[in-house]
Amino acid sequence: MLRHLVRKTAGALTSAASTPGFAPYRQMSAAAAGGQVLVHMGGVDSGEIFSVAHKAICKTGGEVKESRSVRLGGRYSQMFLVSNADAQKINDVIKKVCPLIEHLSVVPARQTTKDLKGPYCATSPLVPFVRAVHMELPWKSGIVDEITEFLNVNGVTMTDINEYRAGKDVVLEGFAHLPTGLAEFPQVNESDLLLKLEKLGVKVVQFTKVKGQDPPPGATAHVAA
């Protein structure tokens, strides 16, 4: 009888843990205190949400390494990359100081500066093909689609794009990944690419190589072990 009860209880717990409602707890347990987490929150715009959330996160002992914040159409979306983080504390304090929040997730961060194989690490072979980009486009209907499609056709992928209006221009900022020549696209001649963009009316303010992050101290030895 006791053995049957133990098996039944274990089965019930396994079933419950596999349900969507338990997912946040599994995620937060994976992001233990001292790790890096990504905080993503959003909802109806209601004032200085960014500063309130930023201050609350820091009070938990976490350090905000990077953040992104955007407001569109009366709503907001914010992301914080936090190191030395206690995911449960962050989750609880944000719910407390932002009672009108509609979405909140606190999950383990991936591809951060602690990664060894990320595209912006000094040891990555992809670093020579990554460019920091700032372009100004004369506004017309469909101009962003036109320019990004032109880049895609030439094997250039834009990532982490910020798009906003500045007077009569549309500004695009982000990172461009040039083709390595190892896949279907050959390596591009950057001078020719920039010249073609200028002929399309694009003012290229920045198109520069990025510097890769060095691996964290002791990481190489850890991997070798």
C-alpha cells in the first residue's frame, strides 16, 4: 500500500512539473544565484517603468550589464541582461514594484560575454566578419525593406536592428554579419557594397569592425580540463 502511494505521488509530481505553469520555476532554478539572467518584461505604458525596474533589479544585488527598452503604440517592452543575479528575487521584486506588468520572464542568459564560442568573442572565427552599422535612409514608403533586402541578396545579415525616425530620415543601427565565403555566398567587397548603398541614397555613418571579447579568466583552462 505504501509503495503504491509513493509511486502515485511521484507520478503526479512528474506530470505537474511538465505542465506550462511550472516552466518559470524550472527556468529560475536553472538560473541560480550568481549566474547571468535575461529579464524580459512588458505591458501597457505607465510612466517611468524602466528606471523603476532598473533600480529594483540593482537592489537585489544584481548588476545590469546591458538593457534594451522600446515604447510603441502605448505599450513598452524592456530587456535587462543581469549578472550576479538571483532570479527568484528579481522576479518577486519586479512584480512588487510594477503591479501593472503583463509579461515577465527571468531566464538563464545565453551568448553573453562569458560564452566561449559566441560571435563576439575574441576567439571566434566569425569576429572578422561582424560590423557595427549606422545608416541614415531618406524616408519613403518601403525604404527599410528595400535596403535590408539589398543587403540580404548580397549575403549580409542585419542583426540587433534599431529603427527610428530622425526628421526626414530613417535611422538603422545594429550589427551586420558579412558572408564568410564558406556557405552559398562568396565574401563581399566592402568598398563596392558601401558604394552601392550610397547610390541607393543611403548615408553610411558607420560600418566598422567589432572587437571580440576575451574569454573570462580561467575559461581556457576549464575547457581544457
